[in-house]
Amino acid sequence: MGLIRFCHERGVGVQEVNRPDRQRRRRLGKSDTVDAESAARAVLAGDGTAIPKTANGTSEALRALKVARRSAMKQRTQVELQIRDLIVTAPDDLRQVLQSLKTSARVGKCARFHSEPALCPRSATKTALRCLARRHQHISEEIDTLDVQMLELCKRANRALLGARCVGPQAAAALLIAAGDNPDRLHSEASFAALTGTSPVQASSGRLSRHRLNRGGNRQANEAIYHIVKVRTSHDPATKAYLERRTTEGKTKPEAFRSLKRYVAREVFNLITNPPVVPHGADLRALRKTLKITGSHVARVFAVDPNKVSRIERELDFDNDFSKRYQQWLTDQKDTLPVAA
């Protein structure tokens, strides 16, 4: 990556080459000379080459924060399991108090334990639980800080992607990282599908025509698309209807999911490469206040919870369709106001 940045800064074109063919490597062996010749031949033939990421913008910043967040999530899970295991083997009075509590309440109670000398198993267990609980709280604060920073970067990079159906900040971040700071290097939505591991892989034989799971591509982006599809199957009527129709036709649920992932990959590619203009929540709020319209009135007009209107305006939630309809409605209200003489 450092070499790529160095070359880009000096206007030198860079191409990435896939690793040498394994059969060729077994036959000719491995050396720097053999690898250099293989890379040169691949570039001349235009085979197995790609334009690398520039890694000099928002997507690279998201990738760095994502690394820190992923490790913090693993550490917090480990601490939760350690607290649970200590409670299982704790003295009876401690176990009876803590065992029935949920994780958040358990952590809060353990963090409030008084510090005392570890002179017996009970006091030592309380001290250990107090240390682990406070560590859990510290990691949670760190994760919240990273989430806020990643959300701001996602808003700066692509608001339209955040506002797509069932796309949360973490899924948007994973997809933006996969596309990179120069998504124009992806020539088509099919190439983006291959990058995210959602392109179909033929597994037909005889009269049976089917596709199997694609195990290649960026697995973090693939996981993000899978979660988008999973949430849509619970909340989006069109996705529910599609899933029901495909299963009625004889497809299995995993096969229907793979088709849905391919559709989501196409939608995400269009949002990344050609993002539509999406109204800013702050602009909607300012226009509403100028027209002296309350948020409760907007909620009644659109038949939604007032909290949704507030969160859209404060940009804590994103919804492209709702924001556009909301902006159009406010514009219509503005046009119907009487003109002052």
C-alpha cells in the first residue's frame, strides 16, 4: 500500500496482479525473478490485473476505524464471558444476586462494588468482577466513540447509501471500504458483485441448473449484504413477497437469499458510483421551522412516529424515500403560503 501511494503521488500508473498460477509455481518454483516475470507477462496480456485502491480518502479512514472497532468488540465479548464464568463459580450470596441479571445490569452492579483487600474468595471475586466490569464500560465507551466517528465519515462519503432500506452505519462502512476511495475502478455492477462475493457460481450438472455459494470476494462486505437481506426479509414487504415466491417455485431459502444478495449488490453499486442527491436532515428541520410546522404535525401527515421525524432531522436515522417525500411536502407547503402584499 505504501508503494501504491508513492507511485500515485508521482503520477505513476499502478496495476495489481493476481498471484501466479499454482501449477506454474510448482513446476518452475518460486523466486523474485520468476514472480517479476510472471507479473510482467500478466500485465502485458491483460490477464488477472486490476486497478488498486488509492487508499487516500474517507474509505481508508473508515478501514482504520473498523479495525479498532472490531478488536474492541472481541475484547468486550471476552470480558462478558469472563464475568459470566466468575459468577458461576462465585460464592452463593454473590451468585444469587448477579446470576439472574442481564449483561448491562450485571456490569453496572459489578462496577459499583467497593474496592476491598482480596483476603478471601468472596472479596477476591468481587474485586475481579469490579475490574472486569469497569473494563467493559471503558471498552463500550471506546466503541461508542468509534461509532460516532464512523457515522460522520459515512455521511461525508455517501449519505444515499446510509438512507437505503435496512442499511445501517456498520454495513455502509463495510461496503464503502470494499469499494475504496476510487470506486470508478469497478467497471460494472457485475465486477462489484464479484468483489463482494455475491456473483453466482455455476454448479449445474445434467438437467439440473443451479448456482452455489460464492466463497470468494471481500467477506466483510459479503456479511454486510447478508445482514441487509436478512433485515429486509423481516421488514420489507417486497422482499418478503420475493422470498415467498422463490420458495414456492422450489428454490431453497439459501438459494433465494443468494439471489437477493445479488440484487442488493446491484443497488449498492449504483448508490456508490452514482449517488442521488439526498436532503440533509438539518435543512429539513430548518425549512419546517421556517414554515412554523411542528414535528408532531409532520408525523400525523405521514402516519409515522414523531420520534422518526426527529431522528431523521437530527441525522441519527436515514431514509431516502421518506426524506424526499418530506422535502417535497415542505416545498408544497411553502408554495401554498399567501404572498405578502
